[in-house]
Amino acid sequence: MEKFSNFIFKYRWLIIVATLLLVGMAAAGLPELTFKSDYKTFFKEDNKQLKDFLELQDIYSKSDNVAFIVAPKNGQVFNKKTLTAIWELTNKAWLIKYNSRVDSIANYQYSYAEDDDLMIEDLILEAKDLTEDRIKKIREVALSEPLLVKKLIAEKGDAAVVNITIRLPGIDKTKEVPEVANDARKLRDEMKSKYPDIDFMLSGMIMMNTSFPEAAKADSMLKIPIMLLVVILTVGLLLRTVTGTIATLVVIIASVVGALGIWGWLGGYLTGPSSGSPTVILTLAVADCVHILSTTYHNMRQGMNKIVAIKDSLRINMQPVFLTSLTTAIGFLTMNFSDAPPFGHLGNIVAIGVSLAFIFAVTAFPAMLMVLPLKAKLETEHQSDAMDKLANFVIGHRKGLLISTTAIIIGFAAFVPKNQLNDDFVKYFDERVPFRQATDFMQEHLSGMTTLELSFNSKESSGINDPKFIKFVDDFVLWLRALPETDNVNSITDTLKRLNKNMHGDDPNWYKLPQQQQLAAQYLLLYELSLPQGLDVNNQLNVDKSSTRVMATFRNLTSNEILNLEKKINTHFAEQGSNYELQIASPSLMFAHIGSSNITKMLQGSTLALILISILLGIALKSVKFGLISLLPNLTPAAVGFGIWGLFVGQVGLGLSVVTGVTLGIIVDDTVHFLSKYIRARREKNLSAEDAIRYSFASVGRALWITTTVLIAGFGVMATSSFKVNAELGLLTAITILIALLIDFFFLPPLLLLLKSKKDRLQDQKTV
């Protein structure tokens, strides 16, 4: 170790220059980074639900969409002004890039009988022809048509939707999605300025995809400067060193830039979750510097000159800093067990950043401290007194603390089962995000964003004309509509019933399915031939008409509710005992399934991390006993954290499923530093167990609460994210890290004193 520190001293300028050059080379990879906004990036290519969804997208038309919500401020859609706005918006929406279809009450294909002829035309042909009688007729048709109500028109007639189906080429979605969103926003702004008495909002899958990178960029613009300010204030004020703060800032910025640059060179990309990596790296990189800086100042206060103090700090901290960096990297690498690749990417970027932070902290950081002026301020000595008082308090109340902390740990851990896996992907964004505001309005006035696509396969060409098959589908549709969570069900069977009524002089008694196969085929052919370009039935029927897609829209459901709904639908289908096939898919279903499978995978990852970390600690501390003792303070913080979450929140989403793996590596830091100092005091200084506890508090107590403050501040800043997955991850991680410090200060020392071996007790007697 002495050779290493001498090497740092000898080549300090060369190390600083080399570090800057290497970071510069890594930074050249930053332009290679792209942001993927497609929600499909949350799923692996072999994900069953994703494959099912893509299969339906290939069979029928794609269902990516932009939904324009039209909300007149007077709450009345059915007047000339609002209907004119909807008609105009419908026509202009065809100009949005990559659109394949536009649906609204304006271009709804209204069919009716006129003498012996079947007439099919837009419900609103020309806005200028809107008379009071015509508006009354439009209202009557729109509010009585099951294909429109709660889909394109609100039940109360106070809001409407113009839905644009988008067919992205898929060549470069990083450009295609923003292009569509920009077109939609320009059109929205144009309509807003022309119709100030009407609110126009944007929802739909394309807008959700756009919201991922926008929320991430907005967060980064705000969070990273705040985090840098937190570091400056925390390190600067608590350690009272300007030069130490500057050197720390260089290390953390180099770690963040280096990690993102390397990720760019590796061909990686950013997503919503991985966009939080700079804040996490920034937070974690501080810890190494604080420990080295804190020990350096501690040494200088005891009379050592600067260079000797830095070298001794490296000697003392090299092993614990290496261990903590390694365990933190292992913890974050467990995120690769996640079923959602973006979390794996977050783990990989942070692991790279933590590794770089360690390298810079033990090379460039001490080199900078050797070059920069550094003075120890004796007036801060009272901080050590505070740690001495804390140590004496813990030793004096060891029994009471051990009993009370154990009771508190068990008490909170008992609430862990209260947590339920529940996700609502619309609520991945908080109320500040326009997409969330629009979607909440849509849920309140029209329908939710939860959709299920049900593909019924008759197993024979032109099966859609078979009266038995269409009756089976229609019965299923009626059953779906009767479910309390259903908002709208769109089925070809409603069109067939309406056509049958039209062909019988619009007699309401004939609003039923045609009984003959030939008749059904004729109706469908006649209907298809009458439809304008862009409004065909490919969104409901496959090419050979053997299958039909039923689109069901529900109120915004949580993942548990969606899984229960899927089970209910499959059970009902099985009970019918038909020979037909049913395939269910949708983005809502994909997110619901990934949440439950992710928990299982992350438990496997966390278990592996725990085993690896425990083995590492046992080897590093040269003691199986201390390796086993370390398990308690390493495991209990996550248990208490999830217990508190279960008590006050009770809902665990996709982001929280990775918390145990993430925090495990970070929590170990405190335990390693405290235990390594305790063991050093026992083995090298031959101190009694009580004095070894005092030594641990005096040498690392201050550094631990400073690093914990920085970590809590860092993850606390992350908790303010408008992207809920990152916000919850940040909040629970901050809570868990605080608990870890309290456990290491008030539970671990009494535990060490309780578990003294006979050899330790004999040594203590000799010391006395």
C-alpha cells in the first residue's frame, strides 16, 4: 500500500492529466447516446405478452395512436361551434405524419335506409350545413351508438375525442415518435388559438411515448444542478474545505461523464429509468471521497503533515472503499435480473460509474489533494466529541438499545406483507405532466387508458360470416359490456346488427345479427365497398376474415385488476366450450404481467447479491463470524423500509421491485466501514470491545453520517422526479439508507458487544 501511495505522490500531475484525457476520450461517446421513448423497450424481445401484441398488430392494423380530447368550456359538444371544430380537426388530422386512420363522431360512417337503398356517409358531411335539426339528429345517433359512446363521445355529451391511428415505419423511432408528437402539438395549438372557448388536450400511446424522454430531460435539467449544489453544501459545510469540495466535484463529474460516455461507446441507449443514472452515480461517487477526505483531516488534526495524512488515509480506506464500491456495483448489476431491460441498463450504467468513481477516488482524488492547498481547522474538533458522546451513550445503554431496536425492526418488518404489487402505467407520470392531465380528464369524462385486444379465431376462411361464430362473438361482447370496469367495447358484430336494421327499413326490431351466412357476407361486402379510403375494416378483421378483433376499453385499472380481468375473460371463454380460439394482448396487459414476473426475478438477483456480498465480507474481514454478523445490518434496512412502505403506502410498482438489489450494495458501505474499523481496533490496537466501538465512532462516525446525508439528499432529489418509477425508487432508497445508518449506530454496536467470543472476553480482561 505504501508503494501505491508513493506512486500517487510521485506522479500526481501525470495522474491528474491522464485522468482528464481518459474522461475526455470517454466523453466523445456521449453524442452516440440516444433516448428510446417506445414503451416496448420495457420488454425483452422474447416476452410472451409483447410477442402476442406484435402478432395482433401484424394481423390487424396497428393501434399506436394520438387522441385529441375536445372539451368545450361550456360542457356542450352538440352545438354548431364545437361540432365545426371537431369536423375541422378531423380533416386536418389526416396531415399528421405516419397517420393511417382518423376516427371521430364527424367521420363516423353513419348508415341508414333511404327507400330501398343503403346509405353510408359521414355523420357530419359539411360543417356549414349544420342546422339545429341536423345537430339534434347527430346528437341522437352519436349518443345511441355503442361504438361511439365512451370512445369518441362522452356519455353526457360534454367532451369528444378525435383518434388518429399511427403506423410508424419503425426505421428510427427516436425521430418518428417526436415527429408525430410535434405535428399533433402544432395542430392542437392552431385549434386552441382558433377556438379559445374549447380546450384541446393530447393523450394516446404516442403521447405517452413522448412523455418518457421529455419527463427525463426536464428532470435532468433540474436535478443534476440541484444535486451538485447539495454536494457543494454538504461537503463544503460539514468538512469545511473548499479544496476538498473542488476535488470531490471533479471526481463525481468525471464519473458521470465517463459512465455515460462509455455507455454510448458500447452502443447503449437511455430510457425513462436509466435517465436517472447521473443522479445516482453523482450521489454514490461522493461517498468514497468523503471517507478519504474525512480520514485525511482526522490525521492532520492529530499532527500529521498533509502528504503523510493523505497516504495514511489511503492505507486505512483502500480496502473498505474497494469493498463498498464492489458491493455497490454487485447490487446494481442485480438489476440485470429484471424482466424490464431499462432497469438492467440503469444498473449497468451505475455499475460503470461506481467503478470509475473508485478508480478516480484512489488515484486522481489524492493526487489533487496533494497538489491543492489543504489545511485542518482545529475548531471542528467538537464533532469528534459528539461522536464520543454517541459512542458512550450506545455502550452505556447497550441492552436497552438492542431490545428496543430489535423490537422496532421486527415491528416494521411485520408490515412487509401488506405491500401489494400494483401498477398503473398511466400513473408512471405525476400530475405535472400534460399527458397525465389529459389522460385523467379522459378517464373522468370518457374512458380509461386500459385496453384489451381480443382476437377471436373461427379457424376457417370467411368465418366472420358464419352465424354461429358471429353470435358467439356477440354474446361475448355483451358479457364484456356488462362488466363493471368496462367503458367501451368495439366489435364488428354491432356493425352487422346495424346493417341488418338498415336493410329492413331501419326497423329497430331488426337490430340483430343476420341469420344466414350468405346474408352476412353480402352486408359486409356492401359495407366495405361503401367505406371511404382510410376507414376500412382491417382494424377489426384479418385478411381472410377468419378472425375478428374486439377492442375493449376499461377504466384505468391497476396491474392486479388487469391480471384478474384477464383470468376472468379466459375462464368465461373456456366455460363456453367452443372450438374457437381466443388471444388477448395489449400494452396494458404487458405492463401488468411484467410487474409480477419482475418481483420474482429481482428476488433471485438480490439473493445472489446477498450471497456474493456475504462471502466477500467474510474474506475481506478475515472472519466468518463477522461475515455472518454483517448480514443482520445489511438485510434489516430493506425489511424495515418495505415495512414502512407497506404501512403508509401499500402499493409496490415496477420501480420498487429493484430496490432491495440497489440498496443492498449501498447499505453494505456503512457496515463495512464500521466493522473494518472495529476489527482494526481489536487486532492492531488491542483495544477492548467497548474502546473498539468508540474508535469506530471516532474514526468513521462522522464520515458515515455525512455520506448518508449526501445519499439521502441525492435520492431525495430523485424522489421529486415527475416520472413515478424513478420517484418511488428514489424515495424508498432514501428511507432505507437512513434506516441503515440508524441500525449501524444503534443496533450493530450492542450486537457486537453481545456476541463477543470467549477469546474476546479474555482479551478485554487483559486490557482492563
